[in-house]
Amino acid sequence: MAYNLFIAYDLIHPGQNYDGVRDAIKGLGKWHQFQLSLFYVNTTYTPQQAYAIVNEAMDAGDKLAVIDAHAGIVSTWDKPPILEINSIWYAP
């Protein structure tokens, strides 16, 4: 089963392993980075599994949210990459 996940995080001082956290997220499946700390991922991992994988790259004080999304609309900027996002969202 495929999941459409939104993953958001805050990395708190000290540490801030941005590269490790982003690599863990990107390793989950097809992804799109919306903002510095907000990703959309289409993955076969459950939200709980994705959380555990990303959390491994984080420090104890960091914050992580993994949200299973069933539908959504994104158009909060002038030229949102809707076609790119939909090509991931609706891929078999």
C-alpha cells in the first residue's frame, strides 16, 4: 500500500543534522520539498515506520510530525508545482 505523507520537523540546537534528516526523508520514496522543513513523500512505509526512520537521524530535543494525507490542495504561492506534485501523488 502506498501512503501520501507530509513530514515536518524542527531541529533544535545543538546538533541540527539537516543533511541526515533530509536524506532519511528522501530515502522513503518519491518526494517533494515544499519548504526548508516540510516534505511530501509517497511511500510504502507506514506513517509509524517513516517516523521511526526519520527519527533515527534526529537528536532527542528535535521535533517531528508525520501526517498521513488522503487529499489536499496546495496553491499558496504564485506558481506552485502542482503538476510535479500530482505526478507523484497519483503515480501507481
